[in-house]
Amino acid sequence: MAGEFCANHPDRPTALRCNKCAKPICPGCALHTPVGYRCPQCVRGQQAVFETAHWYDYVTAAATALVLSGLAGVLLSRLGWLLIFLAPTAGGALAEVVRRIVQRRRGRYLPHTVVAAMVLAALPALSLWMLLYVGLAGAAVFARLRGSLM
Ligand SMILES: [Zn+2]
Ligand SMILES: [Zn+2]
């Protein structure tokens, strides 16, 4: 078999390839990811892309969600059934504000942080409407922020 050799180990023949950059890699180098085998260089590069948020982005994102979501929750929970239509919109708007405040930097746990802050903000004025608001708006925020990570 006129095989190829690992890009990192020229003495090791291999049939594996990184499924991103198509570089030949030996089983010792190949990293198993949810999308297939990748070389260490590609995996490292990808992590750098995913995680660009600074630690203070988490703090400002949480603080923003705490204040804005707290206010929106109190306002919307007075509107009765209208809340069901307005909460996802409010969540989408909140996600946009957060994205702008962190200057579109990406953090893997940023969506979780924002939703946790929303839950926290709802606690002082907890009611059935507030729970409904947090559920609907929280899902919208999570989906929007998660989507912007891809
Ligand atoms: Zn690669
Ligand atoms: Zn190798």
C-alpha cells in the first residue's frame, strides 16, 4: 500500500485524514470530535474561534440581562395574555443588546450565563406570569445567542 504519512510524524504511515484540512494524520494525532477525526491544529484553531469572549464579557452580559430582563419581566407580567406574544420578541431584543455589549465576541457559556441572570432577575417578583415570561424570553435569548455561535 503506497500510503501517506502523518503530517506530524513523517515516519508513520496512515490512512486517516483530518476531515477539515484533509491533512494525513496518524491515529496518535487524530482527535475524535463530534464531526469526525481532526488534526490537533484544526481542533485548536476551532476552539480559538469559539471562545473569543473575555471574562468581563460574562459579567457585563449577566448584568445587562439582570437589569433589562428584570424590567421587561415586571412590565410584561402586567399585560396578561399579551405576554405570550411579546416575551419572545423581548428575548430577541435582549439577545441583540447583549451581543452588541460584548461586541459580538463569542463565549461558549454566554447563552447559559444570560439565561441564568434572567432567572435570577425574575426571583424577586416571581409569579406565574413571570415564570411564563422567563420561559419564553429565555428560550428566545438562548436560541439567538446560540445561533450566533455557529
Ligand atoms: Zn486539520
Ligand atoms: Zn502523527
